[in-house]
Amino acid sequence: MPPPAVPINVLGMTTSASLPAESAAQASAGGSVTDRLVEANRRYASAFGDPGMDARPVLQVAVVACMDARLDLHAALGLKLGDCHTIRNAGGVVTDDTIRSLTISQRALGTRAVILIHHTGCGLESLTEDFRHELEDEVGQRPAWAVEAFRDVDQDVRQSMQRVRTNPFLPFRDDVRGFVFDVHTGLLREIDPAS
């Protein structure tokens, strides 16, 4: 008898790898990227109105995701300003600093659910801990942090889920789900923690 099928939930996500026309025109006109971003902020602030909310996410969810620029999390998950806490790092892995942020998010700011998002084609799949040794050779000091490189994205999502589910500082560990975002299709594929 074949093993039972594992249900996979799929959500749509969007990505954008190109510059908007206005940004491309500004890039050719000169000025640093930071200057362009500060100018964009001035335009944003000119129409800004205080939304009148506090730091507690309306949906009581924290999203931990990779910092990859192809992931537009708010648009992809249908989130609005104030809906969630977003914690991003290289790989979207659950590190000590991620646990620090999740602990504050849950204990001080009311979140109850955690969504973890890794993605296909992640740069951490092509790195090893040798990266730290190379840095040490270059600057004369080894970083105190681990690279957290991985070869199997699904397994790394499982490891991240396990790190959240077993951490004693987090009081809400039951609603933890992990996904892999496909950078070519824009879809999320849910990872079964038990596989």
C-alpha cells in the first residue's frame, strides 16, 4: 500500500526583478541609490497620514523570511500595513536573533502565529561555512555568527520550524508553518514538518 499523500497548500506570490521606469530614469540621471530612496521618501511623506495604529500586528502573525529582493511579502500574502511583523535575514533561517525578535513579537506585542518562508535558488545553497574562514583570512577575525548554509531547502524549513517549536522563550509554538517560495512561479509550497 503506498504511503498517504501529504496535502500541499499553495498560495500565489509576486516578484519583480526589474526597476520601475521612474527608478531606471533616475539611475541614469545620476545620484546615489540612497539619495534616490531619500527622495522617494520625501514624496511618500508628503502624502502620508498617521494611520493611528500601534505596534501590535492586527493579524497577530510574525512572518520570518529570506531577505531576497524577489520576495514582496506584503503584496504576495495580501497583507496591509499593520497586519504582521516581518523578520528577514539571509535564508530566512531561525537564528538566535530571529528568536529574540519572535520573543519580543509574541510576549510584548501579541503575535500568536509564525510563518516561515524560504525560497528556491537561495544564495545560502551555494555557500558553506568556508565563507567564515575566508572572512577571517581577509579581515583577521572570524565572525561570531554561523553562515547557516544549507543544501536541502525543505529540510532547512523543517529545521527552522523545529527551532521555533522547541524554544522555551516562545509561549506560542503551536501555530508554526513553513513554506518554500518558488522564484519562477511565485507560489508558496507548504512543507510538512514530519517528512
